[in-house]
Amino acid sequence: MNKKLVIFDLDGTLIDSVPDLASSVNFMLKSLGREEFSEDIIRFWVGNGAEVLVKRALSGDVKIDENIDKNTFHKARKLFLNHYHENLSNKTYLYSNVKKTLEELHKRNHCLSIVTNKPYKFVKPILEKLEIIEYFPYYLGADSLDEKKPSPKPLLEVCNYFGVDRKLAIMVGDSKNDILAAKNAKIDSIAVKYGYNYGEDISKHKPTFEVDDIFKITKILKG
């Protein structure tokens, strides 16, 4: 695989942010006088951005209740975002071999970037706290453009930024949004099988490659 640009998802691919997200979700629910949920349950709700996570929490299910009161939602979202902003990386951690993988790819002169459905303002503090920001000169959040994954637009924007043809780019992610975004952009993809993806088998979406350890992508990209 002769790839120049490697685009990573963030949550569920490079980092496990569920412990901190779950704490903020439960703070929000408790503030509203609602039932709190276990971290294991909330883990299945993560991956589509803050707005969807809040709606799932208010619904108490991965399937969103379409009758959520708008004022309740706006209040809940504000509570969640404010709390999460102050508690971004208390318990968030890098998955095994992430830093080793980034170091190896950087050493080989791959361009590295992140496209996440997490709000943009949260990305930099997390990357700094986990000491991997040096590998990512450019990254996009959910609100960086007018469309987010599974739209191809963020991936193509990253290709344009680095001046790399899409044929020389590859997307690495844990969820269907990552794989569908890559397919929509006509970019190859690598699925990591340890992430979130709402409990669904990522194989269903037919990524170009699958790995159970992120360091294995260095072998895929060695050609």
C-alpha cells in the first residue's frame, strides 16, 4: 500500500474517551433530575458527535426519541458540553500501541491527520494532554466544515490541505461513519476492531483492511 496520507478517527481509534464522556453525560442527566446510566451502556451511544450522544442519553437508548423537547435538548447539550470542556481528559487514555504507531509512521514521513465528529475545540486539549499533538499539523472536528463523517467532504479537505491525491490516502477508524466516509470519498480504509461502533461488527461495512492492533497498520502501509 503506497500511501502518503493517513487520516485517523479519534474516539474509539486513537483514544478511549468513554470514561470522561460518560461522566459528563451522567452529570447532565443528574442535573436534569433524570436516570443515570452505566459507562458500559453509554459506550454504545458514542461515535456520532456530541449532539447525537446527548439525544441518545435523553432517550435512554441508542435509538433516538424523535419527540424530545427542544428546550430540554438545548439545556442538556449546554450542560454536557460545559462539563465535558472542563473534564476532557481526566480518564481518557491512548489505546495500546497508538504512540508507537504514530512515531513509526512519522519516521517514515507519512502525513498524519485526524478527522473526528468530536467538536473541534475539544481536540487540541486532548492531543496536548496525551502528548501526541506533535504528529498532527492539521485536523478537523465535527464543526470545522458544514458536513461531517460519513460525508466525504472532511476527508477530501484533508487531502487538499496536504496536496495528496485521494488514491494516496487511507482512513483509519473504528465505526461505520469512518468506513462510509472513506467509501464516499473513494479512499481506502482500515478498520480497527477494538473501538465503539455501537456494538456492531465493523466487517459489515467492508473496510479495505481490518486490524485488531493499531500497530499492524504499519505493516499494511509498508509497501
